[in-house]
Amino acid sequence: DGGITQSPKYLFRKEGQNVTLSCEQNLNHDAMYWYRQDPGQGLRLIYYSQIVNDFQKGDIAEGYSVSREKKESFPLTVTSAQKNPTAFYLCASSNRADTQYFGPGTRLTVL
Amino acid sequence: AQKVTQAQTEISVVEKEDVTLDCVYETRDTTYYLFWYKQPPSGELVFLIRRNSFDEQNEISGRYSWNFQKSTSSFNFTITASQVVDSAVYFCALSEDRNAGNMLTFGGGTRLMVKP
């Protein structure tokens, strides 16, 4: 089945640790996106990538990093510089200028 | 700058009632796209509809209907004869510039609770 997968579903991080969230898609979409959702709020864009080996910062990129070495993969690293990383993280993909489709999300909790 | 406002944070209805979720947007572009997504308790966002700024026709899909009015910058969503399975958070979103990364601006969401 075509779709977007995110792993892990739940992730726990200790203070000062970097963690990497996985996002994979087999929809052959060119563009991929990372959003953060805090409780009771809408989604905010962290990073996006329109083609392989290229990505741009979104509205809240500080404390995060990404890579896009393959078309189907767009991992997000939450670094120790992110002061309040506890949130729900959603990955999406689209063909350029088309509808974004979302993965199931990863819930990150800082212990 | 683009902005999406969903003034209703929570709505509670009894099953079989009709319910309308409001969405008001701001944009300076003449070409833009409006979306509705559903987020059930599992967390995944489910795409419901995409409408471009040049198509003001209302759309109906089963129990769902959408009313797009450029004159009031609104894109409201109505669920007819609501069911318990409709309980979710619903997000309205706007994409303003097709050449600027196709980025979405989301409203804050409306939590719909349908009681049996």
C-alpha cells in the first residue's frame, strides 16, 4: 500500500539528548514537510524539502535539523538546543503545489 | 501575511444534529488553495477537501458539504446528520503561493464532540 510511515510512534528523550524521527513515503512525492503540534493547537511548519538534497526552514526551525538524501526519506533530528521539544510531530508529503498527505505522527516526550 | 481563524474551539452536538464548522482566512494573493483536514483521536490528519480560489461552487460529499464565499473570506464545513464517528478535531488550512514551497497555514482547529 502507498503511504507515509513515521517511526517510532512514541519516543522518550532525556534532557540534553538528540533524537531522530523517521519519515518515509512511497508515494513518489517530490516534497516533504515536518510539522509540530502542541496540545490544543494547530500545526506549525518546522522544515520542508521540495527536492532531494535541498530543504528550507519553516516558521519554527530553531533546535531542529533535517536531511533529504533520498526522495522517499526525510528524517527530523530534535537537538538539545530545542528547549521545549515535547509535542506531536507530523510528517507530510505532496507533489509540488498539490495536496499534502500526512503520516500517523510521532509523540515525543522529554523526561 | 496569510492567516486562518477557526473561532469555534469546541462544539458539542447530539447524534443526528447538523453542525457547521467556521473558517475565515486572510490572504493578499488572488491565487490560493483552501483545505479541510480531520484529525481523529489516533492523531493522523486525514485530507477531506481542497478548493482553489477560482472555484466558488459549493461541494457536497455524502454528509459533508462545504460553502466557499470569497466575499466574506470564509470556507465553512457542514456535517449533516452527525454521527459519533465524526468526533475529531477539524482543521482548516490555506496555501497561498504555489511557487513558495506549497506551505500550509493552519487554523487552530475545532474539536467536535458528537454524543450518542
